[in-house]
Amino acid sequence: MTGGRYIKQAIIAALCEHPDKEAYAKRAFSGDNLAPLMDALADEKNKLTKEDFFTPDDQGKMIIDTAGFWKNFDKVQEIIAKAGDSFRMDDFTRSISPPDRDDGRTMLDSARQHGGLAKLFSEPVWKGRFDEMERLWFRVPVPARRDVFRNDGLLDPNLKRDLLAAEGRDMPEDKLAAAGLNAGDVRNAFVERGNYEDLTRKLAAAGDYLRKDYLLLPDSSGDTVFYYQNAWDKYGEISKDLKAHGEQLEVADFIRQLGYLPNVLNRAAERKALDKVFKSDEWVDRLPEMLELWSHVRDGWKSSFPAKEFDAAYADAESKTYAKLVDFAKFENKSVLVSPVGENDAGKPVLPLGLRAFWENFSEVQARLNETGEKLTVADLRNQSGEMENSCLMSAVKFGHFEKVMDISRNAGEAVTLDDFLSKDRHGNTMLNILAERNQLTQVFKPELWAGRVADMKTLWTHVRINDRSQVDFQQVEVAAKQATLQMQVKDRFKLKPKKAGPKQPGL
């Protein structure tokens, strides 16, 4: 350790009134350290920083884990501020246990033990960072919190009000009070037999509405109204009302955790309400945020809302986001349909052919193509589109429009191939299996589709899962497909060939 470090530790020990401050001072000014001491004094940059306070001594012990540190915390705070730094939540939640005792002790534990909570949760420490302070506050056990502000485990309202005001924000409790309500009234509206309509009516009468800030007000344990089932039962109405007033729940709202309790997204999973959170209408024009939130959904939560359901919701939101950029009845030519209308953050192109809106407006599209004299092909449908990187063909099947794919196939004279049916989405599901799940195998195994390709049809049949085979009488289909093949061959054999031109007659 350099002389500069020893000097700093001696100063910190004195500042914190450490029981061994004399030993720290003696070590800093010992004969062995005089040379590095002089070098340190000559260094103008040698000043105390926040990290110096969190640097353990040679034995791995934290000098600041003392009652004296908290007694002099105001002075420490001033020193840190002069160094252009500030305390963060992570500073008080990281371990300060010495190497020989890994008990997970933190500076927050030190504050509790040495009576420093009131100094820690003060305006100078957290000005401009209320949300961070609130998250740390709920890491303190309820009994200790009650002893600090005498507010049933909640922050002192004056401290909260001042900190929010410094950020240009109003305290939600003050707004509720203007309507003759309090945070308890908001929670009670969502308990069993609660009256949500009565709450919204009272707010409306006061010229207010059920703001996001009201919904996210924590109780003494750190939970919000989304702990209650009724909040999820009313989620659609809540979201609609928020949007009407220019508000919406953001990713940060869903994953923000107070204390050690589940966050809003976790509560949604517990209440089997992830389908409501990821409803497509909630995420139109917010596709990156939708993906980000999905990344926080744990595998264990997906039993009630599996990945394929998310994919469907995302595809719908993607369609509603990009379909506004295409007029499916008045586009100039086919190239509009097969050219990217946009791309996502990863640079993946989004094609009109890959949008649900394209297939839902297919009759208008076909009418316009008839006017331009153009045709779509199966090759067009093999192009990938969107975040899920499905082919437009796969997307059409997932949207339930396989019959329209077959219309395109017939019009273009181009077959949907064995490889097409065995192509997979990002979860490893083949197009064949997706059609089987939709009970559409009879459309896949129509005999006329396989005329001249009976061998491919038989190969495809081997990929049909045993439980799905009851949808089709394959023996009958095979016989019919062979007959269709013979009819096609006979028809081709007897096609009239063009007559050869005879010798030119004289005078003609």
C-alpha cells in the first residue's frame, strides 16, 4: 500500500473516531513510510474520494464500519461532494464483510446498528435522486423504519415532498389530498369488494384521474395496488384511462423493486396476468420496450403465458406499428409489398408481406395487383420479416391465413414445397406442426396439391405427429393424389402441339 493510502486511512480513521485511529496514524507516519509519504504530499491530486472510504485496510476490514462514521456522516458527505461524487444505493448494499467472515454485512446494516439511518435518509444525500433513495429505504426492516420517521414504516412526508419538489415533481399524496383521498383509499379500491368505480368517480369530480403515481404508491411493505387481483381484473380500464391522459406504464415501472418484494411484473405472473401486460395494443410504437420487458420474464412464469403467445402478441403490435405506413388498397406496385417498410433496432427488415394487416386486407391487395397486372409468388413469401425472423409464409400460417397462401400458390403456378412445410420458427416449431395445431392438415394434404409430387407428400406425412394423424385419412389422400398425378400426365401427353408451317405456295 502506498504512503498516500496510509495517510488517507489515518485521516478516515480520525474522522470516523475509529477505536484504532492512533494505530492507523502511527502506521501512516512510521519511518518506513516517510519516503512514500513525502511523494504523496507532493501530489496535488491526493485527495479523499468516496472509494477511499470504501477501501479496506491491510487486514480487509472496513474502517468506516463504526459508530463514529455515522456520527460524522455529515462531514463525510461534504467531503464526498467536494470530490464531485455522491453516495449511491449500491454503496450501501454491497458487502463490507471482512474476508474471514462472509456474512453479507452492508453499510445499511452498519447504519442500523450505529443509529445512522436518520442521517443516511436525508435531503443532502439524495437530492435529485428520490427514486433511488426510496428503493434503498425499503431495504430497511419495517421495525427499524418505524423508529426513524414514526410514519408507519413510510418516509417522512416532508422529506419526500422536498426531494420531489427539487426534481420538479409533486408528491402524489398531496394531489390525492386535494381530492379528499389518501393512499389507503387507492389501495382499498382494489381489495376484495373494493369500489374502483367510486375511486375514479371521486377523482373525476376533483378534476383528476387515477394517475400512474397513485397506482405505484407503496404501502409500508413496499407493495403497490398490483398486489391485488382486482387491479389486474381492471387492468384494461386502468391502461385505457392512463392513455387518455398521456400516461402509460413503462418498463421501469414493471421491474422497479422496493425492498425484497416482487415487482409489478412478478405480481402479474403470480396473478396469471402476463397476457394483459403484453397485450399488443399496449405496445404499439413501443416494440423495443416490449422486447426489453419480455427479457425480464423468467422461464418459470411462462407456463401461463408461453413464448409462442408472446410472439403472437408481438407480431400483432408489430403489424399495428408498421401497417400505418402502407396503403394496402392504393399501393403503386408489387415492389411496395416486398420492400422493407422499416426495420427494428437490430436492423432486421420489416416487410408488408410479413404483417398481419397485409393478410387481413388481402382482398384489397389482390384487387390492386389485378389492376397493376402483377402476381405475388411463393418465393416472395419465403422472405424473412420482423423481429421474430419468420418467413412471410410462416407468419401467414401463424396468423391463420394458409388458404390465402394457397391462393397465391395457385395463381403463381408455384407449389409450397416439402422444405417450406418443414421450415421452423425460432422455437423449433415446423410450419407443418403449426398447421396441425390449428387443425388444418386436411388443407395441407389435399390430393390436387400433390399431383406429380406423391413421394414428397409421403415424406411429409412421416413428419406428422402421431396424435395429429387422425385429422387426415392418408390412404385415401394417397390414392387420390396418384389419380391426380395420372390425370395430369395424360393431360400433358395429349396437349396439342403447334402445327409446323408448310412449304410456301408460289404466288402467295
